Amino acid sequence: MAMEERARSCLLRFRHRLEQDIKPSYLMDHMVSDGVLSVDEEERIRTQPNRKDQAVALLELLLKKDNRAYISFYNALVKEAYDDMASLLQDDLPRMLPDAHNKSSDGSVAYVQAVLSEGGVPQRPVVFVSRPELVNRVREKLYRLLKEPGWVTVFGMAGSGKSVLAAEAVRDHRLIEECFPGGIHWLSIGQLDKPDLLVKIQSLCFRLEQSLDSQSLHRPSNSLDEAKERLRFLMLRRYPRALLILDDIWDNTVLKAFDIHCRILLTTRNRSLADSVSGAKYEVEVESGLDENKGLEILAKYTELNRLPEEARSIVRECKGSPLVVSLIGALLKEKPNRWDYYLRQLQQKQFKRIRKSSSYDYDALDQAMAASIEVLPDEHRELYKDLTVLEKDIKVPAKVLSVLWDLEPEEVEDILEEFVNKSLLFVDSHNKPYQYYLHDLQLDFLVEQNRTQLESLHTKVVHQYQQYYRDGPPTSGDEECLYWIRFLTYHMAKANLSQELYALMFSLDWVSIKAQIMGPAHLINDYVEYGPILDKENSEVRSQFQEFLSLNGHHLEQRPFPDVVQLALSEPRTSEVYRQALLQAQERTSAGKLYFDWLNKSSVESLSRLVIHPHQGSIYSACFSHDGTKIASSGASKTLKVFKSTSGEKLTEIQAHDDEVLCCAFSPDDRLLATCSSDRKVKVWNVEKGVQLRVFEEEHQEQVNHCEFTNTSQRLLLATCSNDKFLNVKLWNLNKPSSQNTMFGHFEPVNHCCFSPDDTYVSTSSNDGTIKLFRVSTANEWKTINVKDMFTESDEDVLVKCSTWTADGKRIICAARNAVLVFDVETSEMLLEIKTNRLSTVQYCHACPTSNLLAIAFSNYAVELWDLESNKKMADCSGHLSWVQRVQFSPDGSQLLSCSDDQTVRLWEPKKVHTSSAVHLKRDSDVLFSDEEIILSAADNCNRLQVRDGRSGSVLFQSEEKSSRIRCTCMFRQPSAVVLGQEDGTVQVLEVPSGKLLATLPGHTKTVLHCQFSQNGQTLITSSEDTTIRVWKWQSGECKVLQGHKEQVRCFSLLSNSPAETRLLSWSFDGTVKMWDIESGEKLQDIEAHRPSAILSCHVSPDGCLFATTSADKTAKLWHCESWQCVHTLSGHQDCVRSCRFSWDSRRLATGDDNGEIRIWNVKDGSLLKICSRESKDGMDSLHGGWVSDLHFSPDNSLLVSTGGYIKWWDVEKGEALQTFYTTGTALKRIHVSSDFSTFVTIDNIGILYILQRVV
């Protein structure tokens, strides 16, 4: 049978568009399973070289096929969400059309009605909604019965609309005429015993005989076999091309009575029934749910309302899409139209028994229909089915989990589950291996309602079976079964009221480690939030300690390879239960050779952020709270939009939002929508819950769109956007209109930010033209301009206004420009207050708290500051970000503050808990003296004072006054107790410790002093500088020798300890040369161009004094002989600048580190590469070590190596394997000081935190 001409011409008409868009491989899967495409044909199409050619070949083939192929192709498009393509084909689907004799449409309908009523096919229900895709699938299967008899099984759970669907499928003129000219005969079966079945078949035979002449009438059959034979004769001889519809079959013994080699359509809850009969078999599954719009359509038709009340949508959702339940509710509401709220409550409370209505359906209420399905199970299986009550909604479970629960062999469990699936009591997801099983929401609701009194004991059974099976410890395989237990064990314990078991599990560092590794930290944090009330009864302090540990280390716990949780936990406060467990485990494991490090001075660091989230790869440009404070959305360089829980960071939605960087995201006032704007010049609006795009505005902005923001209330919802356009750069959008509602004129430079006043009367805009403008929202006219640039008179540079924010009363507006924040009176435009900040950093963003006088400010120098607008005082430093902070925002209730940064994290802070940090931040250039138990450190602080501290106690032994020129280097001497500081202006000072008495001022250097060092006897001080010279001071007398010869800055030098009385000095410079000096005479002894023209970045002399090594920006390291000054080996292989080097103590190995984070260990004797020390993959900072490898040290026995980069790592030298990692809060470590016994390590990170780490023994 050829394809209908109308359908064929439709395909030809849209052929080009289809070829451009479709992915044939996905569509062909459906068409093969529908039987309209053979496997050979599919293979021929797949061999085409690309997608376009495959699409061309598929459409070529389709045009040669019949109506069934067209219908199957259409259904495949619908299933694969090509809705726009399917809509092109929909009008020309081969359906009820006038037949070949050109009967009128009315005649066609009358003919169909006559055939169906004669065969007893039920009429359409009074309230009917079409389900075209399902109807077409059933018709497509029925067409297969054209040439030979067979069975079409329509199966699905109770109340899914199978009978209505079967009746609708045969309501088609062409189908009847082409396939079933002998008529359609309907028989309602249900749960029958043999006598009732005999009566059913007798009445069917009588009906069929009546249509024939009177001679054909037979006496009624006496037995089932006789009746079956009579029916066989009638169907084969008298009605050879008729269709028999058997509605609601329960039992395969009933079905066997109809195994008479004819054409049969059956509806059932049991998918496997047809396995017991012979002949060709086809099946159609009826999905259990109508979509929301269809459900609303049913309610509207029953109640005859044009506008449904707001409860309607909730009712449809509670009905879980069941056509039966929606219809039951609709019929009840027709009689009692004022009971919307009542029936919604009944549904929410799962009171199915009260939702009753006599209808053509065999059961008065859903609970009866469900119970009937379960009652046909064998007793022991009924008990097993009851156990499924404990499952969570929408969760799929592998058979292995139920094997543990039921204590049965997996194969046995699979057989039982197959029976449940076949009876439509359970659903199977067969797309994944192993298969996963799940209940429909209504089935689960029914089970929970039925077993409400036994819920606790059912959950207890789950926990006890788990404990029995996994008595040696939780599963860690990471497969589906493991995932289920790790995810839901806490849920079952809480539901079973097993609080002691829950405490033991959740207050265990082992469990935290396993679950974080398998599920990620967000799920864990969620558990502490969700079960907090239960855990707090045992110990609220311990619960908050575990929750805080996870919240602040979540970004580390998402890294792969997975970090050592015990080492992370050793950074917790000493009073924390997390620390106590970690220390015990560390002590236990060190005896087995593991390395662990305790942070001795951690009490001096205050933990300020409440949660750290790592949602995107790449910079995060925007993050915002939902108006109810429960969600956070973020967007950035990754082109994605993500939504996650504000309590735990658990991801809720991820959307590939734009074709370029997403610069801003904003929630609507009701939190149902999210707007995004991008460098791709588009503005998009998304449904938050479903993650689908609702609107795209792509025509009007011609340059990147910088910011978007909704009005503060939904009364008149508008969206404001601003862009880099020259003139039309601020727009207001009404989401119901395809184009912008208004454009605000006035700025002639890019506009960076726009925001509504609290009452939505005005919108303020901040621009690169140095102004803020206020526009009236109602008219889009400019109300006033505030000239911010006039406030910066000291320089001629452009003033770019980054953003503006309104105080809660709407009377003041605050803006960010350069390194300042300015507060203006809205009425008078007067400047009320100026907050001037660090001269070196710019203000990126500011936001006023909606409930207090606090203002949050984000900086380019990685800082977030909180200021009080009334007192003009800084209230807090929020330190922790490792790169530019792009955005800050208070939650609507003011209890939380979020910040997002180029360091790829979003941090949450609690403004009430953060206060001006008393912890002084130190600069990274430092010196340390180790002796016995003592650790003395000198370093400059953030106020440019030199500090000398006792490392163990943290007490300050000496602090200088604030210096006018920045301190750039320091060194100490023990006897006499003195400290040196070198400054940016070239000054060198020697001070006595602890009195602070000035012992010497040594002028001479003309630029920054970069390095200083005492000789062994303390009589001589050597300094090197950016002015290219080295100076050797007899500092007590002020006598000085100048070593001149380098062409560029001398960052460092080394005294050769094996030279007589330490008279020889080795220096290296960015000029690519190494020089040897006699410091007594000032004479240059050697000068080699080691790496010219590339800069030398480090140099180290071997402990035996025979060799020295140099490393360079030319990606090589070189080994040199100290006596001959010949290059012994050139070490090549690094892919980036070689930043650091260190000899082992036996002088047999050399370690080198590069800017890519890679460390190489070389054999000094022959220059061969021994090992590459490296992570498996790059980390979040796109490095193998969180940044450049800046320093290296071997242990005294040469078996271990410590390295610094973005964090600290310890390595096994022989194996080249990492043994431990310590993640510092900041990054970019410059150097590490190591005690002689390799037990204590001291370093400072780039945000000024001091770390004194001691090896755990």
C-alpha cells in the first residue's frame, strides 16, 4: 500500500528542513522497533559518511514506503523532542479521511460509528482528551495485522487509560476499511472464572451469528472447548478480517480461550500475558501519566469553566497524570464545584478512599483498582511487594539492592521483579545495565497509605538487612547498588527512627570520606541539614562541626584524584570532633608508613565563609540568591547556568545557556523564572523548575549584554537589561511581548549595570561615561543624572562606574568606581559619604543589605569587605577567594552574603558571624630559625610592619613601626639577636630583637632590595637588588663592597659554605648569567652566560660543593662543575619555565619544578631522568600543582621530597608518587622553610595566612 499522496507531498515540501535538523540514528531506533524499517535498511543508512547524508538517505527511503512508515517517523520525531519538525507533519498524518469512493466526511464518520456500535465498542467518554502519539502507535501496530492474524497488547498500570485508547485507535475509517472490513468486536473481560468466561464467549458468538442469516444460529455451547471451537469457526470462515478487542484481561488461561488464529487487540496490566498464546505479537505501553495541560483540559471539560482556579494545577500534579484519578476528581467537582480545596487536601493526604465516583470504570476508587492488582499476586510475593513501600519517589533501584533486602539470590529477585513489571505493578528502566526498577508515584502513594502503621518496621528491616550484608564496612564499588546504599542509608535510618545508628554513621569520618568520594559533598551536607533536628538531640555541636568541615572543604572534596579526608580534617579546630577522629586515624596510619601533618597554629585563623561551592570550570561572573533564599544561581565563562541549594551546594539544574560567556543571571520575584544575558548579545528567560527556555530576545542588543535584573515585585513584571551598545544600551522588556517595551536614552558609552529602586519606580544605570542615570520606569524618561566622575578630580583617567545599589528605604544610591564606593542622596544628588579603599585594587561590585546598614564590597585584590554605612567603619574582611571577586549579594533577609570570583568558586558568608579579623596577614617573603623546640619567624605584615613571632605560641616577640616604603625581604641572626629588613626604596635596616633598637641603617641600593643574608659568623650582611648590584656590608661599621656586573635584577645568591671562611659567593640574574665573587676582595672570579638570553629563575649548589644547577625560562635546567665551570649536563623535557631546583643531601639527585606544576627528578651522575612527579590530571587552576612549583626540599635520608605551588605536596622519591597534599586556604606559595629533621614546615600563602605544619607521629 503506497503512501497517501497528501503525506508524501508534505514530506517533499519539508524535506530540506528535515535533512538540515534531524539525527537519523536516534529516529531509526524507533522505526526499527515499529517494524517499518528493516535492520539492513538501517545499516545502509548508517554507513553514510555524515549526519546530513544519513538524513538524505532516510527521507529517500521513507518516500518509497507506506502510511505506517509516515506515522512511525512522525512518532519518532515526537519522542526525540523534535516538536517543531513533528508539527510540520502533523496535519497530513494519514488518519480518518474520506475513502476511495469519495464518501463525504460526514458519511465516513457515520460509517465508523455504525461499525463500532454494532461491535459493542464503547463510545468516547463524555469528557475526552486526545493522546495522538499513543493512538498512532496503536494504529501502526494494528496495520501489521493486515496480512496475517496476531495479537496487539496495550498494557499499563491501573487507571492509565488503556480502554479509552483501544477504542479511540479503531475509530478510524481507513483502518477499518483496509484492515478490518469484517468489523470490530469488543468484549469486556475483567477478573472471570470459567462459567463467566463461557457466558462471555456464548454472547459474543450469538452477536456474531445474529449479523448473519437466521440459518446460522446455533444452540449455545455447553463447554468452554465447544465455545472456543464455535468462535474459531465464526472468526475464520465468516469474519476472517475482523478485529476482536478483549478489554482488561487478567489471566493467561482466559486468553488461551481466544487463541484461535484471528486478529486480536487486548488491554491488560500484565505485559507478559501474550507469551502464553501463538501467533505474531506486538505491544504498546501506555505511559502512566498525562502531561499537565491534558490533565487541566479534562478538569476544564468536566467543570465547564473557562478559567480554572489556582488549585487545578496542584490537583493535576497530585493526580500524577493518572487519567482515572483526574477524571474521578473532575466528575466529583462537576457535582460539587466549590470543593476544589477539599479534594486537593484529600489527594495531598492520600485519602484515595474518599475520592469515589460511579463511572464506567470497574472500580469506584483508585485504591480498589490498585488493591485488585496486588491481590492476584501469590501470598509470598505480596509480602515482598509491601517492602517496596520504603522506596523514595522517582528513585530507581537495581535488583541487587532488593536481593539484600529480601535475602534472596539476585536471579530469583529478577524473576520476581519481572512478574511485578509484567503485571504493571512496577516499572523497569531497561536502558541501563543492570536494569533499574521503580514505582509510579500513585503506586507508591497507595502502598504508603496502605502500610502507614508499618512504615517504621519496614525501614528498620532495610537497615538491618544492610547491616547484616555489609557487616565488614559500606560498599565502595561505585556501581548502582553501592550508590543506592550510600545515598539512602541515612534516609532509611531516619524513617526507621534508628537515631543511635544515624548518630554513629553521620558522626564518623570514615562515612564522610566514603560518601563524599562516591556522591560528592553536596549530598552529605544535605544530610546534615535534613537530619539536623535528629542529630542535634544527640549533639548539636558535633553536627555543626561535621557540617562546617564539609561546607568549607566541599571544593576540595570534588577534586579528582580524591583528597585524603584525614589530612583535610587535621586543619579543623583542636576542639572539633572531626579533628579528634582525624588525629587518631593519622596516628594509626603513620605507623603503617603514611604521612600526615598537623597545622600547629591554626587557631590564629578564623574561618569566615560558611560554604564554598565550585560550580563551573572557568571564572564565575554572576551569582544570585532566589528571593526565598533557598537557591543560588550562578553563571560565567563556562557558558552554563547552574542552580543549586544554598544550604548544601547540591546541584538542582544545569543549563547550557548561551553560545558565549554568561555575564549575568537573575531570579524573578516569584523565583519561577531566571533571566540570563551574555557576550553572544542575547537575553534569555528560563523556567527554573524544568530548566527550559521560555523566551529569547536576540535582535535588539548589538553588543554584549552586561547585566539583567527583574523588578522587585511581580505586580508588573519587567526585565531590565544593559549593554555595550553605543546608544540603545538600556532596555525594559515585558515577557509577553516579542520586542522590548521601552529603550532608555542618555548614555553614549557602554552601560555596565542596571537595577530597580526598591519600589520599582526608578531604574538606575551605571556607565563608562562616568555617570549614574535614574529613569522613571513608567515613562522610560530620564529623571536625573549623578556625575560620579566629578568626584575624581585628582587624575584625567576615565571614570568607569561599575554598578549601583539602593538602600532599603530607597533614599540613597551607592555606586562603585575605581577604588572607591560613593553614597549619594537620591533627592538632592549630593554625595553623603565616600569609602576609599586600597589604592592598588579596584572595586568590582557593591551591594547594600536589604535589612541593615551593611554594605558588601568586592575587590580585584581577591577581598570582600563589609562596611557599616552609618558609622563609615569597616566591619569585616572576608578573605578566602584566590582571584578577582566579581559579584557580592546579600540574601533577601540579610542573613547570608554570597561572593563569586574568577577562582571558580562561590562562597557563602554569615554577616553576623564575620567581624573585623584580628588575624594579621603576613607577606610571603619571610625567614625562619629552627632550634630544638623553638620556631622563630620574621615577615612583614599587611600594615608594612616587620614582625618577629614565636611560631609555636603565635606570640609577637617584636613589631616595628609602620614603614613608609614597602618591606620586600628579611633575614635573622640568632647571636646577637638581630633582624634585617630590605625595602622598596633600597634602604636596609638592622634592628635588635626584641627591643627594636636600630643597630644600623645601610643606604646604597637605588631600587628594591630583593634578598638579604647574614654570613655564618653574623659579622657580614649581603644584600641583592633590582638595581643589578650585590652589596657586602660589615654592617656594624657600615663598610661596604659593591659587586657590579649583572645587567638585570639579582633576585638571589648563595654563599659557598665549603669555601675558606665562606668567601665565595654565587649569584644569578634575569640577564641569564651566573657569576662567582670573592666577597673579601669584591673581585669577580667567574662569569658564564648560562642561559642567555633567557632569565635564570633559580640556582642551587650541591651539598658536597662539587656542582651547581641553574634553571631557566628557556624550559631547561643545567648542571655545572664548580671548579671547571663547564656545563656537565643540560636537562631537557619540561614543557614550561623551570622555576625551582634542589639537590638531594647526598648530591646524587636533582629535583626541578616548572610553571606547569610538574616536578622531575634527575640522576646527577649521567643527567638521566629518574622520575616525573605529577598529578594524574590538571586541577581547577589548570596546573598539576595548583600553580608554579616555587620551592623543593629533600628529607635528610633523601627518600622524601616536599614541594610548594598552589598547595604543599610530599613525594616518595623512589616511586615518584604523591604521599600527601596539604591544601592551604590561599595559593601561590613562594617558599617553604623546613626543619633539619624534616618534621616541621613553615610557609605563608598569598592571602597572608601562616602555616606551621608538624609531621604526625
